[in-house]
Amino acid sequence: MTALAATVVRRLILGLPTLGGVLVVSFLLTHLLPGDPAVYFAGAAPTPEAIADLRKTMLLDRPLWEQFISYLSHLAHGDLGRSLVTGQPVIHDLATRVPATLELTGFSLALALLAAVPLGIAGALRKGRLVDHFARMVSTTALSVPSFFTGLLLVFIFYYLLGIAPAPLGRIDPMGFPPTERTGFMLVDTILTGDKEGFSDAFSHLILPSIALALSGIGPLTRITRGAMLVVLSSEFIRAARSYDMPRWRLVYVYALRNALLPVLTATGVVFSFLISANVVVEKVFSWPGIGSYALEALVASDYAAVQGFVLAVALIYVLINIGIDILYGIVDVRVRLAG
């Protein structure tokens, strides 16, 4: 087994207790939600007999520990239950919606990095100057403004007032035709099918929600980049490199930035995880068919299986993100590879 495969397997094993804890907590919390799913789905004027039959069908008449054992038994066979809202298996709903969420989150993270890393570097190189004050102002403002407010403001300005953005009604125009699904990622599928108009449509719908979500990540990424660069630029090896009359660009972008990337990578993993959670409100504002809006609808309906499936999917994504960050550590810093 290669070192990379061993790292992945080790991290997956270490992630099992986390997933187990998430299973227990999500199960208990969903069953503590106010409201009765049987009453919700029994109709406008349900009879006590109809409610009782629904509770029996949904196993809600059994003790909580029996419901949990039944849930684990089905989960061991890959069955996350059936959503009462959509009528589809939860695993099917998640499989069709996860690509939409990952596409939005990944594009938002890329935008956040493209803005935050240069701002952080510029602030560190010109500490205490106008650029540094500007970088700190941007990061503070981005942290202070909620993403749902930013989304509504962007829709009001660019769609309602200026009319240059598409309607916030999903991933493509409601009258458009989606591309042949191959990966579930709209941009990738339009490229694979050679659909230029479809790509333009999907990309235009992706811009505003990505900006609204990216602003939530710019703040911490800018601050972490600036702090890491300040520490590295004041280190002994950078001072020694300056004495050799090394070109400034090489000193900053090859030696200093590479040594400052480890804390930035850590922050990137945390921010990506946070953005997936923040997707819940952004997807609702833009009618984005991801797992965030799916979870919100399930919470309103007390749809236990859908909520538990959402929490489990997010926890699994968190574990995979941490594995990816560990792999990137080894690529960026040889000392991490040697230690592994």
C-alpha cells in the first residue's frame, strides 16, 4: 500500500467515530423537533385513527431505542429511508442534489481564494499602509454581513434594478433545457456535451449565489493569509534570502508564500465546511436545488429521514475534505510527507 493510500485509509478509520457521533446526535435532535410528522402528512382534517395508522407505519409508536436500531439496520444496507416530502428514497434525493451544492460551494470557494489570498499578501507586504487597512476593512465587512442579506441585495441590484442578471430561479433558465446528465455538475455537463449556450446560461445563474456565498469566506481567508505571511516574512530564512539579493517576486511568491500555505490550507478546509452549511439560506434565496434547500424543506415538514440523511451527507463531506487537506499538506510541505 502506498503512503497516500495508507493516509486515506487511516483518516477514514479515524473519521468513523465522528460519523457515529453525528448519527446519534442527528437522530436524537430530529426526534426532538417540534411537531408530529404523522399529523403533518395526515391531511387537512385528519382523524385520530388515520394519525395512529401513520404513526404505526412510520414506526413512531415504538420506543426511541427501537427506532434507532431500525434506522441503523436500514443504514447498514445503504437505505437512508424515504422522504415523506418528495416520496423518493433519501439517497436518491441526495445523489441528485449534492452535485448542485458542491458546484456552488466549490465555485464560491474559488472566488473567495482569488480575492482573499492576494489581499492577504498585499496587506502583509505593506503592513500598516493603505492597502493593509483596505484588506482588513474588506475582511471585516465580509464577516459582518450575513450571506442571505448579501444574496437578496445582489438580486435587487443586478436582477431587479439593472436587469443584467438572470432570475434567481435555479441553475438554468426555467424555459431552458438541461444538458444530458453525466456528472451532475451543470458546467461540466455542458462542456462535455458541447452546449455553449447551456454553459453560458448555467454560468450566469451561478455568479450571484457564488458571490453571496464567497463573501462569507473572504474574511477569514484574508486574515489567515495576512497573518501567516507576516510570520514567514519575519523569519530568519527570509532575512537570509534577502541578503543574497534574491528577486522580490521569487522571495515572496516562491519561498514565503509556500511556507505560509499550511495555515491557509487549514483555513480553506474549515471555510469550505462552513460554506456548505451557509448554503442552506443562499440556496433558498436563489431557488438552488441543492441539499441545503432540501434540508430546510425537510425541517419544516419534520421529515426525519431527509434531515438525518442531510446531516450524514454533510458529515461525510467534512471527513473527505479533511482527507483532501492532509493530502495537500504532503504536496506543499515535504516535512509533512516525511513525518507521515
